[in-house]
Amino acid sequence: MQTEDGRLVIVSNRGPVTFSRSESGERTYSRGAGGVVTALNAVLRRSENAVWIASAQSEEDIKVSREPAPYEVEDLRVVLVEHDPEAYDLMYNQLANPLLWFVQHGLYDLPYAPILGDDTKWAWEEGYVPVNRNFAEAVADSVEGERSPVVLLHDYQLYMTPHFVRERLGPEAFVSLFVHIPWPEADYWRVLPRYIREGVLESLLQADVVAFHTRRYARDFTETVSQILGVEYDAEEGIVYHDGREVWVRAYPISIDPAEFEELSGSEAVLEQEELVKNLTGKLLLRVDRMDLSKNVVRGFQAYERMLERHPEMAGEVTFLALLQPSRGDVPEYARYAGAVRETVDEINERHGRGSWKPIELSMEDNFPRSVAAYKNYDSLLVNAVRDGMNLVAKEAAVVNERDGVLILSENAGAHEEIGEHALTVNPFDLDEQADAMYEALTMTGEERRRRARALRETVEANTIEDWVEAQMEDIAAYRERYLT
Amino acid sequence: MQTEDGRLVIVSNRGPVTFSRSESGERTYSRGAGGVVTALNAVLRRSENAVWIASAQSEEDIKVSREPAPYEVEDLRVVLVEHDPEAYDLMYNQLANPLLWFVQHGLYDLPYAPILGDDTKWAWEEGYVPVNRNFAEAVADSVEGERSPVVLLHDYQLYMTPHFVRERLGPEAFVSLFVHIPWPEADYWRVLPRYIREGVLESLLQADVVAFHTRRYARDFTETVSQILGVEYDAEEGIVYHDGREVWVRAYPISIDPAEFEELSGSEAVLEQEELVKNLTGKLLLRVDRMDLSKNVVRGFQAYERMLERHPEMAGEVTFLALLQPSRGDVPEYARYAGAVRETVDEINERHGRGSWKPIELSMEDNFPRSVAAYKNYDSLLVNAVRDGMNLVAKEAAVVNERDGVLILSENAGAHEEIGEHALTVNPFDLDEQADAMYEALTMTGEERRRRARALRETVEANTIEDWVEAQMEDIAAYRERYLT
């Protein structure tokens, strides 16, 4: 493994642990959840001496960040980076989450938004760039004395870190950046001001590998750098030529740990939640999502209503359970969207409910055991995102579902490239197509359901999180062998 | 010329003339204006026996359509096609103008719109497709007995016509379709339901040449058909391989007739309007646009306000004249946008006006002589479109302006590919960049202004509407020689 000739450093904005003080004054910590953090844990397990660098988030995190690094927690060696609070706020709340997230998911109403200007520049120069420089400093400190460290940078908060890391560590370091959200086509990338548009691309090309979840994003990235920076590339080989170096552009579809979900599905917490799920009327149509504009929640309900209107015999025969984890509620666009979601649910329940049957059960809380309980019991799972980097819900649910549930999958979810052929594919903008897919899923023969569910599960199990890590490690070794030794 | 071996047929939804009845009961007509109609007139002048096919729009048009065709008007031979009114309404008001226009300009707020479904399918099957079949019938009737006619189809109302024309006329006919609006990237094209998404592309590949205003649209089209239909192509040569045929994908930047504008600029009507224009206070910042969501009118005013705030010395030294031709006022999105425009103007005039000086003069009417009068007198012209197929205003204005006016040009206007280097380029989403460009334009030295204005005018005059026609005619001849003889 390449970790023999270089220390492995993972960097992500959000880390694997957050520290706090207990009432008795002792330092405690909680381990982070979420797909990417879980995936990066799998990377760390591969290397004895690895370090995970992340932003200090809590007050106690800041104390940890000031102590001699790294801090050892269970199997982890963690380095927390203290940022200037104002710079961090600008990076996070002015640039990464509103601007980059919206551009990369294509969520703007372009005749009206965004309104860019000097405040964008300020957030870039005084927020995004210094925070990224700060990450690079922490990387440099962590690998001091190493001849050829391996630096794995993660996601859209860190786009400028490759530039600063390369500046500090020189050509011998292996550097990659993994983009976990969609990569847009060049025209949408051009919404950004020139200094971000070009600055990010120049920085990413300082990495040795730029990685995405799908071949489509990898191709769109290559096309974007070609159009905007005018660099040459070999589309077949996935190589961009820049400054006398070769940058590999790769797709590694992220996945899950099936064993973890199988274990979870038998846990006490999940079994408890199953009572509630099993008490719902009729067949179970499920969605599990963060409350995000990209998830297409409103159209999902509208499509369900059309299905009920066309098939009156379905009244009382199905319940649509929507488990929506609150997200960014302080951002006006998100608050407005959450309002539209609630309103739509109320209207549909009002119009179509009868007796004790509520057509839609809406839960807006963060309750992971309930999600897993619902995974086990759905007859059909709706993932109709406007755009989605991967969508791990589709994969998690597939491995624990016990009812041969049918997946309805947006062609704009990254997961579609891998598992779309076993799902009912929908255009997220077409309500009637989604309504038809729901009806088809809920009335499909047992045999067809079994065939699809089995194929889906096998496909997910054939590319687990371990395989995801392995594929990257192999490419790191191949890259180092070709260029860095 | 290829017209020697085949009759030339032009087809566009809107024709060169509209007929009506005078009060005395006589048939009269008015000739259409607008860039594309003017351009197609230039094509017709090249051919003795040519026919122009268009939709009957007025009651009198329908009478003309029922008489033996073609109808001769001045130098034109016109064939009007009567469509079923409901089908035409579906094509025009449900599909072409809301859906295709919005998709191709990227104007949707995707988390909320569009809402596609069975009504989209209805509009397609009962509107767009039959209207296009109708056009193809008219083409077939017009060229009966010809061995190898030349059929030039125009714009986004006619995307299915190549399919039906090819079906009727076989491989010997030369068929081209010119797209006068932007071509989007593949992801945005995928917003459309599959039957439109694939149906349009399959039909367009029945043409021999698919033409655009810019190389960027041509490339995006090629990429779109490659991704969605999986066809092979040669990007260098601009050739798509489909069904054993070679389809040329070409860029012919449309232009104007400079002589026409020079003549116009001395006309009585224009001279009259110049009084008004010259009476405005200070330097003249101008915009001339249809009132369309794609034109970015609101951000233009907001940028102007920022310029006034940063440079208080500009108060009373400049007037922003906005000549906005009303458009699609019955469409809610347009009405809402026009409201936002008026509100923004009122607020800025309220906040910044003093004495007799009104910072912004807004005119919402259709007054072409006034536009030309303003073209002659601007110190700076703002064209900051979110997206624009070409934008002929920039070209028209450049050839008649008498004040070495500086063009501020959106990088997303098609014209930017040709004349951007002589303009101040702006990102249409960046208010401060636009504010800075306005200030720079209004305070630029005379020498720099002269240099830019001259280069701009020379560039426009080096590719007139005649050159645009010539380039297409040469390619038609080359294509026929290579494949059809």
C-alpha cells in the first residue's frame, strides 16, 4: 500500500468527532454520522499512521486544536484546525453553502438570482481563501519531514486547498480532491465570478487526482476546465494536461457498508421505530431526505396526488411516509421551501384523506433509527431529486428492505448511473411520469419486484465502501508509480 | 448557385408579411420587421424562384392561405399555412414559447418549475407535432416535381419539420434547420420529457445542416446529441454521424444590413425622435431590449444604482435610457418581471433623483425610430443578457452610433463570440462588475473610445447579413456536391 512510503492525511471541513464538556467538566466527544464521514472512516482503517484534519466547530474543539496534535480518539488520530470565526462564517455561509452548492446543483432562478458583487469577492478573499490556506498549513505541519505524503482533500469547502498544499509540499506530495456534490456543465459554472471560476479550476488542477461520484460529473468537469482554462485533455483516458503535469479525472461511486446497515436494522432503536412504521395504513411509499431544494419534495407529493386522482381505488391502500431531516432552516430559500412542503402536504391530506386514512405522513425531524425502520418496510422508495451527487439513501435502503420494495429513481441522481437499470427511472420535472411510476411500483407483480430488488441489492453489495476505498488506493499507487517515484 | 438545381424554400413560423382588410374592404399587408425576418429577406434576394412558407396569423392570412399558392407580394412569393387554431395555440403558447424558450435560455427556477406532465404530452402530440407536419406538407406541395429542392427551416417552432420533410421528400432534398436561440448544454436539455428530448434531436439529425449563431451553441448541440442519442461525431469537422448520413453542425453568426441602418438613421422619423433623446441630462447610458426574462433588465438597473452610490459625482451627469419593447405580457412570468422592472426604476429614481434630473428614463413601448435615434447618441450601451442567441441590438447600434459609444456586453450574449474583444465584458450575475464597467465606459478617454468604437464597427461591417447568407449558400453547395449529386 502507498501508505508505506508516505503518511496518509485526510482533510474535510466536518470531522469525525466533535468535542464538548460534560456537566462534570470532563471532555467528551460524539462521533459524526453521515455518508461521507462514514466513508472516510473506511479510508482511515486502511492506514496505521493516518491523520484526519478537520475544522474545529465547538468551543471544546478549539481547545483541542490548541493542544499538541494529533489528538487520539479511539482508532482515530484527529487534528482540528481553528479558523478565524469571521473567515469561517464567510467561507461556510456566504460562499460554500449558498453559492457553490447552488451553482453545482443548478438551483438558481437565474433571471433573479444570484446577485453577485463585491460582497462575493470579500467572502472569497477574506473567507474562503484564508480558511483553505489554513487547512493547507495544517496539512504541512502534519506531514513535516515526510518526503512524499498522501493528501486526500474532500469536497466543495476545500477547493483552494490543493493550490496551497502544492505550494507548501511541492511536486512530491500526492494530492487528490474528491467532489461529493454534482459537477455542473460549463455554462452553469460560468455563473461564478471569474476569480472563483478560474481560481477553483486552477487550484483543482494542482491535485494529482480530481474525483467524482459519476462518470458524467467527471466528464463535465473535464469539459469545464477545457472550456474555461483552455487546457488539453484526453477524454478516453480521463487525463487533463496542465503545466507539464497530468491530472487524472476519475469517478469512484461512493457506497455504504452493507454489514453496518444489516446490524443496524436489528438494533433495539430500529425495532422500536418499526411499530410506528408498521401501523401505517396500506402499502408504504417512502421518501427519506434532507429538507433541501435539490430533493424535489414538493413535486413528489404533487405526483402522488395525481396518482390518487387517476386511481381512486388506491385511496386507503397506500400511505406516503416522508421522513425529512431539517436542514439550513435559517436560509430564506430553505425556509420558503419547507413552507411549500408543509402546505402541499396539508392540502393533499385535506383533499384526499378519509376517515382515519391520512394519505401523507410527514415527519420533519432527525431520527435515523426511524429511517432505517422505514427502509426495512417500504413497498416503494421515491428518490426524485432535481439533482443529487450520489444519494446514499437509495443504496442504504436497498440492502435492508424486507419487502422487495421498488425503487423509483431520478435520472439526475448520481446513483442512477450505477443502479438505474434496476429502478423505475423518472424525469424529476415530469409529474405524470412520477405518478405512473408510483402506481406501477405499488401494483407490480411479486416476481418482478423480487427480480428488481435482488438485482438492486446485489449491485449495491458488489461495490461497497471498501471497494470505493480500494479503487482509490489502487489509483494512488498507480499514479505514484507512474509519476512520483 | 445551388438554386440552379433545386427550388429554394424558406420556412419560418412568422412570415415576411401579414395581410389584413382595409376599411374600404381591400386586401392590404404590412411587412414584418425583426432581425430574423430581415435576414431571411436577404436569403430570398439570392434566388429567383424562391418561396417563403409561414403560418397564417390573421383572418386575412387564412383567406390568402386558401387561394392558389404562392401569393406574390412585391419581390416575395409567399405561401401561408393554415393550422388548426387549437393545435397552433398548443404549439405556440404551451410548447415553443414557454417550454423550449425557457429550457434553451436556462430560465427555470428548477426546484419549482417546470411542472411537466400529460398536458405537456398533449401539447406535443396535438399541437407541436401536427403543426410541424402541416409545415412539411406545405413544403412538399411547394416543391412538387423538383428532384432536389433546398429547404431552409428556421427556429424552435419547427424542430419536428425536418423529420416530416425528410419522410416526404427523401434523401435527395437538401434540408437545414437554423436555431436562432441559444442551444443549452445536455443537462438542461434533459429537463424536457424523453419524447421531446429525443424526438427533437432525432428530427434535427434528419436535416443535412443544423445551424447556430455561435460555435459554442454548435458544440453544445453536438455534445447534447452525442450524450442523449449516443451518436458518433467529429468535433473538429463539426460532423455528426447518424443513420449512415453525415449531418453538418455549423455556426453562422447572424448580422445586419449596415446600409439599411445608415439610411434609417437619416430618416425623418428618427430625426424627430432624436429631439427627445438629446434632451436627456448628461451622458447617455442606453439599453434597448424586448421585455424578456432573459435580458437581465433588473440587474442592469441595480448595477447602475451601485455605480451612482460609488461615484456621487455622477449624479446629474448621466441618464440611463431604457427602451423596452413590451413582450408576452399575458404570460405570468413576464408580467411579474415587468412589474419588478417598474418597481426597481421607481425606487432608484426616488432615491437618487434630484431637481429635474431623473436617473432612469423608462419607455415601455414599441418605437423603432426612437431606438435608432438612441443608437446614434449613446455614450455607453448596456447589453447584459442572462443569455441571448445573438443580440442584434449590439450590432445595429454599433454601425450608427455617432459618439464613439462604449459597448458593455454580457459574456452570455451570442454576439460576444464575435465582438466581445472590443466591448467591456461583464458577467451578467455580477452587479459590481457591471457597475464598474458603466463607470469605466462613461469616463473612458476619447482615444480609447474611438479605438474601440472603430474596431467594433469594422467587425460588424466585415460580417454583414450578405456574408451570413453567402456562408450558408457556400456550405449548401459544398454539401450537395459531396453527398447529393
